[in-house]
Amino acid sequence: MIADLRQWALSPLIGESYVREVDVAPEALMGRLRAIVNHQPKRIFGVLKVGPHWVGSLSGDEFVVWEKQQHATRAEGRIRRRRGGSRVEAHIGVTRRTRILTVVFFLLFVVGAIGILAREGSLGLAPTGFTVAAVGAVVTLTLFWAAALRQRAALRAFLNEVFAAP
């Protein structure tokens, strides 16, 4: 129970493995991926984007894919040949840049909160002020955490759609 809770809480930072056995040749799977990635999304009236815009890099048997507006989480993987088909192996997780920026934003939040609390006329550097700042920090981290889980679920659904057996 506690291990499951720890896995769930840390999962946006660690990411997840995606493995799928498909009875399709690797070249055909890369062709499917190539047909969707780096193409313009569906639009209404030529202006409003309706669907996700998947972008990435495809090279040989390796790929890196992410949604253009939700680029914090990426799927990095490869398609390996196996007898009778292919094996898709990928890691879905946040990028190093996202981890660094999250730490930087959190530190800026802490510095800003202390600066605001130290001003005259505010709550002051007292337990009440620190409690308000801590609640704000927890809310901010929760928003980042929820966004990472949402982006990862969208990537997993995309990979399931692309690599579904015919």
C-alpha cells in the first residue's frame, strides 16, 4: 500500500515504461508514426486547432514524440524487430529541462514568498505567513504534478492508438 502510494506520488518525476508486442513489421509501425507526427493538426475554419499536434523526431528505429503544446512530457523509444512482428519499447516521462525548470520555479516561488512576507503590512515572517507560503507551494507543485500525469496519459493513449494491432 505504501509502496503504491510512493510510486503514484513520484511517478511524474520517474516516468513509466511502455512496452507493446505487435504483429506488424517495424517498418510499417514507423510508417504509421511518420504519418501522424509532424503534420498539421485538424482545424476548424483553418484557424482553431481541434486535435492534438504531435511532433517529434524519427530516426531509423528510434523515436521521440510529444504534443506540441504539452512539451514537458516526452515518449522516447525504439521499435525492435522480433519474430512475427515488432516490440515497441518507450519511456514516457518529463524531460531534464522540465525538472530543472520546476526546481527553478519552486525556488523563485520561495524567494518571492519570503520577500512578500518580509514586507511591512503583510503577515510577516511568523508561523502564519510561513503556513500561507507553504500552502501556496504545495498548490503550485500539485498543479505541476497533475499536468505531468495528464500529459503522460495523453502520450500513452497516442502510442496505444498508433501501435494498435490491425
